[in-house]
Amino acid sequence: MAKETTNQNSPAQTKIVLDNQKSSWWNSLTDGQRQMIVSLAIVLGISVTALIAIKFASNQVRKVVSNKEENQSFGEDKHATWAKQLKMAFDNDGWWGTDEASIRRVIRELPSKEDFQKVQVSYRRLYEGQNLIKDLTDELKATEFNEMLAILQSKPDKDNGESAPIYDPYAWAKRLYNAMSIYYAGFIPGTDEEAIQAVFSELPSQAAFVDTAQAYQILYGTSLEADLDGDLDWSMDWRAIISQKPKS
């Protein structure tokens, strides 16, 4: 009786076959094709390395610019200082929320629209590309953001050396309206009394308040005095504040 045999490859034979299968695609290529693949691999490796180097260099440049701007915030460059103060107001010492009063103070302190543009540049340099306008819109309620815009719009295009704000009853009226149009949690009405006090502090006279009330009536079709009475109630004697100002 014939002995049955099995046709099985030994482990060594199997390994040789697999190795031949793995290398067959490379061996089937011409010298020119193999040279092209090697060249492409080298170019790809160089490109990736270059991109990493550019990214690293860009980050280093940003850090150098940021450090330089940081040093200027402690010197005579007020724009870097204002930019840093705004960022600190956004962070609010790690507490929840935003320090709106500090933002308002900085915005009011800016002499002109041109100075605000320079603050934006300093902010971008200090914080590696962050956009000040975007951060303002993210951190402030719509009414608060509109108030800051109204403050900026009331400023001259360039610093004229005068500390007093431009006489602009319409800008004051818009700010007062925004201060009395706040909603907490989206539906609870509230009032930003600090914003109202900020406007009152800028009004040079009782006549300026009258002009602002007229602008308010034109813009919103309602009485400024009535809205102030309704919103401030007993929390602020706004009439006494206005009466202490000169008549004209």
C-alpha cells in the first residue's frame, strides 16, 4: 500500500515565498520608476520637514513679538497697556464672567478711533493672533457691545489733544437705551446702572441731557425721563445727578 504524502511547505519555504511576494512589485519596476519613487519620497520628506520648521519659526517669531509688546505695556506705549487691560477684563482674574466696567473704562479712556485701531494691533501681537473685535463680541452681551461701539463712534478720528468726549447726544441716547435693554438668561429684564452713570459723567451740562432726551425720543419714540424712572426706580436719583451739572 502506497504511503500517502502531504504537500506542505516548511516554515522556511513559506517565509521565502512570502518574501518573494513582498519584493516582487519592487523588482517588477524599471530602474527609472524606482528612481522616481525614491525621488518623490525624498521630496516629500523634505517638504514635511520644511513645513514643520516654518511652523516652529512662525511660533517663535510670534512669541518674540508678543514678548516685545509685553515689555512695551510697561513703558510709554499706552496702546499695549490698554490691550493688556482689556484681556485682563476678559479673564476677570479667573472668575466666571467678564469685567464689563473695566472694559468700559478702557474704551472711554481711548482718545480716538485711531488709538483703538492701534490697540487692536497690540492685542493681536500680545496674544498671538487673537482678534480683539471677536473677543469683544464673545465676551459682551449685544447691548454691552453696542454700548462700546457707541462710545467709540463718539470719539474723533484722531487724537486732538482734548480729553472731553465729542458732544454727541445721539451716541449718549444709544448708550442709555442699550443700558436699559439688558436681559439676563435671555428673558429676565435688567439695567446696567454703571453704563448709565458713565453716560451721566460725560454729559457736560443740563442742556446736554435735554439734547440727549430729544435724540432718544427721535430714535426710539419714547421718553428718556420715563424710561429712566421706570428702570432706576429707587436705586439711583438720576434727576439729582443731572441737576448738579451746569445749565449750559
